[in-house]
Amino acid sequence: MWGAARLTGARILLRIEDHDRHRSRSAYDAAIREDLARLGFVADEGPVRQTDPAALAAYDAALGRLTAGGLVYRCACTRSMFAAWAGEHGRGWSGPGCPGGCRGLALPGDAATSLRVALGAGTESFTDLLLGAQSGDVSAAGDLVARDRDGHWTYAFAVVVDDLRQGIDLVVRGEDLLRDTARQIRLGRLMGRSEPPRFLHHPLVRRASGAKLSKSDGDTGVRELLAAGWTRAMIGDEAGRRGAIPTSVARAAG
């Protein structure tokens, strides 16, 4: 991220995406900031958090505008229902809506439901600064969930609201989120953002098996490497090598 920002003349906002109250911990928040400081990465603004009162008010307001436009509906479909549908049809659900046809049911507000935004059909195209021309189906996995059954705002919804209100015009993130981009661009358009931000999806540092690294699986983190004697430059070089990050981006970050 720092390398891409320097190459494009951008400023960096540090946003702690703590929308999931079950998984977020103050210790994780502190660890992120400590690791960035140890690597010498200093943001131009922030940190801001998705649990800040201003952020929560912005999500409510955005959902209210979409609701007023007839685009939000309650959905009782669970992951198991999506899996059951896939088992019956030999493929995953794809297209507007959900397997249960919940948009036409007018489910009550006291039901155990999530809130979905009807994105419509079609595709959105964009040019990734690293991967080139891209296009994706906005409803490849059904309509977007804005708030889950536990009342948590989802990543896919919250970041679109945040990017719009915070004036973000360059989004740098892992390639595992590439498939989310088309639907997030469409959601942004429904919120009034005619010109989406630029995107750069970078490769991930993975295990030899191809699986993503995960702290919950005991994978080695930045602080363990530094404690073992690695320098900031060594960590940057290794991340670039394993993730196949372009040399120009890796060097600009160092």
C-alpha cells in the first residue's frame, strides 16, 4: 500500500475495519498499529474505525437512503440454505435476489434476518492498476448483505460507505477481494458515486500449499520475524518475492 501510494502521489488513511464486533479486539487494533510502526509505515491520516460514532451514523444514513429507494429487503436465507440450493442445482446461487425469494416476502423486522441491497443485474468494468482490465457480475453470489443476522455491518457495505464519505480514490488490497469489486462499484453507484475509486489488487504471501497466511493458524507474523533478527528491508524483500509484487512497488514501500 505504501509503495503504491508513493508511486501515485496519494496520501494514506489508516482505517481499522472493526465492523465485526465478535472478532474485533482492542489488542488486535493495537497490534496492527505497532507492527506498522516497527516497519516504519506512518499514515498521513487516522486511525479511524468503523465503530466510531460518525461511521455508524453514516452506515445508518446510507442504508436509509437505499431503503427509501426500495432497494433494501430482509432476507431469511442462511449459508446452509445457499448450500442446499447449490446441492440441488449442481452450482452455486448466481443472479439477483436469494434462493428464498425474500425480496417479495416482506419479512417482519423482528425476524432473524439479514438486510440485503438489490444491486440489479449486469456487470461493472474497471481497470486494476496492477492486473489491468477487469469485469465482474454484480450479482454473482446474489444480492449484497449490508447488515448480517447479528446486526453487524458487513465489510462489503461498510467500506463502500467509508470510501465515499472519506474521499478515498485509491483502494489497495489483496487479490482475494478482487471478486468483490464489481458489486462494490455498483453499490457505490446506487449511493450516488458516479466515478468509482481506482483499485490495485496485489498478490498475497501464501503458504507452500497455496493457502493464505493466518494468525489463527499460527503463521508467523511481522513481530516474530523482527524478534528473530529480520530487518525491515529483509521483510519487505521477502514479501515482494513471495507475493510476486512488482519491484517498483516493493522498493517504493521500503
